[in-house]
Amino acid sequence: MIICNFPSSYCGDKIKINYIGTLENGKVFHKIFKEKRPISFIIGDRQAIEGLALGIIGMK
């Protein structure tokens, strides 16, 4: 079990992430991670795809 001492992300938080978006078959459709340009947005402000923002809520 991994325990983080970092605060969780919630609606209204501004975050910066790197990610690789893949389909169920493993095909990559978006690669921010490899470009080394993280995206930043405010959770719940509709600046990112809703599913991405919802998936981040509560993460540490």
C-alpha cells in the first residue's frame, strides 16, 4: 500500500498533469507526457474534458 502525504485534488483546485490517453485496445490517442508540456486547469471549470477532471478528483 502506498500512502501519500500530499493533499487530494478537489473541485476548484488548479492542477498540472502529464498523461497519456489510451483507448481500451491500447491505442494512444493523446500524449502530453512525451511532449514534456504538462497541461494545467482548474477542476470543475470545464477547461478540460469532463471525464479527465472527474477522474482526478480525490487523487493525491
